[in-house]
Amino acid sequence: MGLALRRRLGAAVNIPLRALVRREYERQRFKRYNERPVEFAFVFRAIARLAPRTILDVGTGTTALPHLMRNCGAVVTATDNVRDYWPRGMTNRHFHVVDDDIRHTRLRDSFEMVTCISTLEHIVPAHEAVRSMLERLTPGGHLVITCPYTEHEHVDNVYALPESSRGQRNSYVAQSFSRADLDSWFKAAEIVEQEFWRYWTGPHWTEGDEIIPPEPSRANRPHQHICLLIRKPVESLET
């Protein structure tokens, strides 16, 4: 195929794309702030500090996160359990997403970093997902997880709490994890960094009034969310 023909085909492909992004731009409406600024900031600080060459993003959904990580130079693989989690199907226009259930992943490559952003709370059982993500890391690699969290109490589904302000009609649960969960998941791995955040006036995620902007917190202060950076030991977890 000649260069001129490739250019014409490229221009033709871009016509509907331009129309799509213009329509999205014109139809913007403010809905609400969410936890992504805190989570994405944590992710990119980790990337800046650790400079991973390969990244696996678990639970990408429709976000542009893997595209942004690719812009940083890393080779990125994005996955999501499309058939189970998205009843009407899902298309990500920012990046190719591999349909994969991380609990029983078909991936065999290893990655220097694995990210799981606001996804783990929707996976049951969560410990199978954590085990699989750690297995996909290279020795010495890092896992980034962000999720609802309360230090001393695990909640199977925050949407079912009496004071929950949203999520009751969702077809999926949102777990809130605890220190006991972390201790069981990371017996052979190191928690390098952890950030606690308060997003709600109530004790758990979605309980009470939303706090905007969210407030940084500590383990011994009210919080409902955590950002974690985990390091896999250089020695294999299987040995």
C-alpha cells in the first residue's frame, strides 16, 4: 500500500472519530466529583518513581488510564472481565482492552507493575484476584491497588448498608476491605506505601454526605478509602 493511499485511508477513518469526540465535548454535563484524581495521582507518582517498562491494568473499563500510562513510555496491557461485569458489553475508545477474568487469567506474561484502580471491590472472591495479580508481577515488581477501606471492619457490600447513599440498583457489589484482608493477602509481600482518604461523613464508603474535596487521613482517623503500593519480593512467592 502506497504512502498516499495510507494517508487517505487514515483521514477517512478520522472523520467519524472527530465527530464522536466533538459530540462528547458538546454534551458534557457535570455529574459529580469522584475518587479518580486521588487514585490517578497515586498511580502516576508510583510510575514516576519506579519507571516500570511493562504495566498490566486490571479492570480498565472505559477509562483512558492505560492510554495515559502508555504516554509515559511503558508497554501496557489493559484487561477487564467484559462478559461478566458489563451486561450490555463494553468498548473502550482510548485503548484496546483484553477480555479476561483476573481470577482465572489466561495471561502468561509477567509485568513490572500491575494496577487495579477502583476494581477489586467488585471482584468476588477478591483474594483470588490479588493472588493472580501478584503472580503476574516480576520478582521485585509493584502492585498498585485503590479501593474502599476501613481499618478495623470488612463490609461485604457497602451498597447494602442502611445509610448508603448510592449503588442499591447496581448489579455488582462494592466491598470495603480491612487490615485483616491486607494481612491475609500480603503475607509474602511488602506494603511500601499506603494513603488513607476520607470521602464521606459516615463510617463506610457511600455512607453519609460526600466530602468534596476529599480529606487525607490516617489509619487511626475516620477514612473510607485506601491507595496501596505493594512490592513483590525478589524471591518467587511460589518458593
